[in-house]
Amino acid sequence: MYDRILLPTDAEKGAELATEHAITVAESTGAELHLLYVVDSDVYSSYSGDEYVHEFEGLESALESIGEETLEEATEQANEAGLDPATTVRHGRPAEEILAYADEEDVDLLIMGSKERPGEYRQLLGSVTERVSRLASRPVTIVKTPVEAEAET
């Protein structure tokens, strides 16, 4: 059914459920698992002026390190399930990079995490998961994590 599954992940609490789900689906279908972390260029490029050049470089590097650690943790979990995932760190706008990677690697399914928040809060802020699910030309499974569960972990 699935040959390639993409799990875009971040360092946020709550991504664990999506990671577990992606590993389970890849394991049960025999699919390749792709793990992707996008260093959000909007975060580190928001500094302006020459006086911030060193902080800009430090922030980008720190975000990349967090991404590599996040992918390493997910890879360890996948390895325990007998999987050998492909891992990639990209720089850019997360939704755009996720969709581009999915197209380039011709993945069959995207599995993404989303925090389940009260309706009013959700209406005020969009999310990468919502944007990807609206724009993707392939199936997207959204694994919700209640905010309360996030506080307990």
C-alpha cells in the first residue's frame, strides 16, 4: 500500500505520538521511512542589520543542531523497530520544504503531528500541519496530541 512514508518532525513536545505512528505504519507495510526536519528560515532571518550577523549565524546553527538531535532520536526509535530511515535537514519555510521533499521523493503518505488546542486558539494561529494538509497532493495522516498530554510528558 505504501512504499515511502514521510515524517516531518520538530523538536516540540507532542511529536512522539506521530513518530510512533509513522514507525508502526512503516513497519507494518514494509515502507521506507523518511524523517525530515526543517530549520525555519523565518526564525533565523528575522534579524536585520550588520550588528546581528554573529547572532544570526549562531541561531541558525543552534536550530540545525536541534534538528539533527531530533532526527537522531527518531532514528533510534525506528532502528529499534528494524527500520533504517533516511534523514534530511533542510532550511526554509517548513510547509514549503515538506511539500517539496514529498514531491522530490515521491512519498505515498505524510504523517504529521498536531497539538490539539481549544478552538479559539486554533483559529488565531495556523500551523505547518494544517498548511501541508491543505496543499498536499498525497494523503496526510494527522496524529493529534492533546495539550494536556504535552504538559504531562
